Amino acid sequence: MMIDIAEEEFEIPIRKKYFTRTVDKFQKEEKISLSSLCRLVGINRQKYYRSKAKVRSNQGLAEKVVALVQEVRNKMPRLGGRKLYHLLQAELKALGVGRDKFFTILRANNLLVRPRKTIIQRQIPSTTTENIRTK
């Protein structure tokens, strides 16, 4: 198959990552049946539908996590990811979200707080005239 040749030649796992998007795009543009596209890519239809369902469930999970984070951030807007994770740990554990997935969701939704730029204030040098007593 063409995909096998491309994967071997370029050493890139094409089939693993983007096959659902590719199949969807070709199905819309070229009006080709799903079963023939799946055969062309080298997967079965069951794998296609499973991966679509997984994407949907991951999006639903991400929406729940974002809602939890925004609820806390309304009260404390500059709260960082580590403290958020610590505060929401019980809820996240119930959802099945660990630390790495939590930070991935925050990063994908631009919810990570950037550290403030530290401003270094210079000390104003004192002159000798300030220390002189006048009569």
C-alpha cells in the first residue's frame, strides 16, 4: 500500500495520527465511500468510529475541566496551574484526569498563567550632600 511505503521511506507514523481527519476530508471533498477510504488508508471502519468517539469523549472531558478551572479563576484570576491542580485534585480524580492531562488541557485552551515580568528597581545612589548637617 502507498501508506506503508510512505511510512517506511519517511519514517513517519501517518496511519496512527491523522487517518480520521484524512478520511473525513476525502469523504467530504471526493464523495468516496467510507469503507473504500478505510481500506485505502489501511484501517477498518471499527477503528475509524472508535477514534471518532474517543475524540468526542476527550473534548467533553476537556470542557468539564475548563469549566472547573474557570469557576476557580473567577475568584482568583492569577492562580497558577500547580495550585489549581492541587485545589481541584478530588474533582479531577473523579473525572480520571491526571496531572499531565490537566496541563495539556490548560495549554490547549490557553489557560496557563504566564509569570509576571520582574522589574528590578535600581537603588538611587545617595549623595554626600544629604548627610551634611547645616548650621
